[in-house]
Amino acid sequence: MRDDARFRILRLISDRPEMSQRELAEALGLSLGGVNFCMKGLVERGMVKVRNFRKSGNKLAYAYFLTPQGASEKAALTRAFLERRMAEYQALKAEIEALEAEVGTADAGR
């Protein structure tokens, strides 16, 4: 399972444990089968616990909860995600500055 998908699923589960796998799939732009595969992996690895959702009239409704291991994994993935995004931001910022300098040089030559 990709770190990106795992991070996004853990993040959503943490915020909204009552979301169904179908709702998770829609929110993440993933297939239902893909989310189901990821969820099975997270449960098998002890990162997520599944419980019946008592407030639901649907007896098949489940709530997903992060275990302490899942919370640790989410924190580690959040750090890695932030580091990647910061590196992307720095690269984009440098590219924008180079393009601005290029445009400034071209404008000065007119």
C-alpha cells in the first residue's frame, strides 16, 4: 500500500471514524476495492480497529478507530508528507524566482 494512500486514509479515519469505506473511497478519489484492500492491510497490521457503529440504524455499519500503533504511523506519515511538500515548495519557489529573473532580464532588454 502506498504511503500516500495510507496517510490519507489514516487521516480521514482519525477525523471521521464513522465514515464507510464507500465514503472514504469517494472522499479520497480511490476505488472502493482499493480502499477495502488498504483497510484490510491496516487492520491486519494492527493500525486500525473495526467496531459496529451503534448510532447507526444499519447493523452492518462500522466505525474505524486508530490504535496507538496507527496513531504513531499517522504521525510518522504526516512528518514525511510535510517534508515532501516542503521540498516541493522550495523547488517550486526556486523555479518561480528563476522565471521571474528571466522575465525581468527579457523586459530590461526591450
